[in-house]
Amino acid sequence: MIVNADTAGVITQLDGDVATLTLSNPARKNALTVQMWSDLATQVTELDSRAEVRTIVIRGAGGNFSSGLDLSYLIEGDLNARSTTDAAGVTSPAERAITIAATPVIAVIEGYCLGGGALVAIAADIRVASSTARIGLPPAKLGLVYPASSIKHLVALIGPSRAKLLFLTAELLDASDALAIGLVDRVVPPEALDEGLLKLTQSISRGSALTHAATKRLVETCIDRPDDLESERNRWHSLALSSGELAEGIASFIEKREPAFQWSNGANELD
């Protein structure tokens, strides 16, 4: 979806095997409108189905990731949006699309990453932040209760005590403090952000898409259904054998060459 730079929307760009989704709402520091949340869910799902896409990157336009959920939907917009003040119905489909995608999703955080914007980043698999980034979760300032899935993602990421601290205080963290508690995975200077992202996506591209998909599913199983972890792992191991991915990986190691993996989540059945 290509949008005018002066209007709110989600911009899709393809560069080789990397798909970038840019959150753009210049008038509100990339606050996410109801339509943007819907488009984000749709576009992540569509990109995940494409065999040529190996990494999905989500970032914001103009130096900020996102200032959060555009709360104007509570007082204006269509009747369906105004009929409820429960943000879960707005945000959860996009968060779920990011979480269940077999394709690795990277959030690139610059400037402000607040509220609903932070929920998008937390749902991603990897968070790379500029050293100038500022991250906050301010539901207590608005009387909001975040969706259950959002709370689960945050607790799994940083633990219950730190999650409560962020929610109770609504503190705005700088990048170094976010890194210290595990809220982001890497912090780089602003001028090195794109170079660092390129190296990261190249590293992902060299790996097996099957292993990546298995990793995402197995980590989620650890959180949601720990008793099923062994059977889920065995299912993916069988697929690694039957697909030839494991054989190719071992052969390339023995022959001291780059592997030529063929499995693609866009062209192979996962379930």
C-alpha cells in the first residue's frame, strides 16, 4: 500500500528479500489510526505468505517509531470504531499477525515509541533501537487496560516485576535503560542504524527459513503451551528431515560451502 506522505497509512517497500512496513502519520508522530492497525495486520499476513520475503521490518517515518494508538477514534471516525472503548479489538489483530508470522519480524525503533507503538515493537521478534529512542507504556495516564495478548508479550519479554513497574509508573525509558531490562535487543548510534539493520537481515537471509519458522513457533509454545513443547519440536524436526533442509545444511557444512536451503514458509504448508 503506497500512501501520500501527508496522510496516515502503512507504506510497503520491497528490497530484495526484505519487506519494510513504514508507519506514517506525520501530523501525529505516526500515531496508529484504526485503519493503520487493520492495514498493518493485513500487510504482515500478506508478506508472510510470499516465498521471496525472508524478513519483515517495521519502522516509523520521519524519525519516530510511533506515538501510540490514535485516540481520536474514540470521538470521531466511523460508528463501528466509536462503538467501543476497548483497544483490544483495534490492536490485537496486528499484534497476532506479527506474532504468528513464520517470517522473522524486526522492529526498528527511532525517536518516540509509545503505547500502541510499543505494543507493535514488543510483538516483533527482534527490536533494534537507535540510541536516541524513547520507549514508554502509559496506559495508567489514560485509564486504559491493555489487551491480554499485549500484557503476555511484555511479561514474557521482561518479566512480571519489570512489566508492572513500566505499567504502574508510565516511565519513559531511554534506549540504554530499555536494553538493560531486555525491552530492546540492540542499541546503535543513529548514523549506524541502517548499516546494522542490513547486517542483521543478511544474517537472517543466510539461514534456513524452516528453522526460523520453527524457532518462532517453539518459543511461542514455551510461553503458551509448555506441555506441548516436545511434540511440537518433534513435528518440526520431522519436517526438517522430510523437506531436505537438514540434509542440505549438513552437506554444506561438510563441503565447506554456503547452504542452498529451499524450504519457504510461503510455499510450504506449516500445519
